[in-house]
Amino acid sequence: MCSVGDAFNIDIAEGIVPRKYKCKDCEKQFKGIGTNPKCPECHSANTETI
Ligand SMILES: [Zn+2]
């Protein structure tokens, strides 16, 4: 019996690419994951993607 396993399960990590954010309060630029990361500098949630 010769069976070739043709089930290729390739796990691609999706959706965990860090995005660049910028703090509007102290203008610190940082990478974060998620929708509303906090600034590592001043812990403000007043951030935007860049
Ligand atoms: Zn900040």
C-alpha cells in the first residue's frame, strides 16, 4: 500500500502583524498589536496608526 499524504496543512499566522502607531500626546512612535494599543511612553490610549 502506497499512500501519498497530500494533505498539506500550512499554518500561516495571519492577523498578528504589528502595526506602527503614533502617540498623539507625546508623539512617540511604536509598534503594537491590536486596535487600541497604549503608548509605552506615557501610557496614553490616544494613539493613531501611521
Ligand atoms: Zn505617549
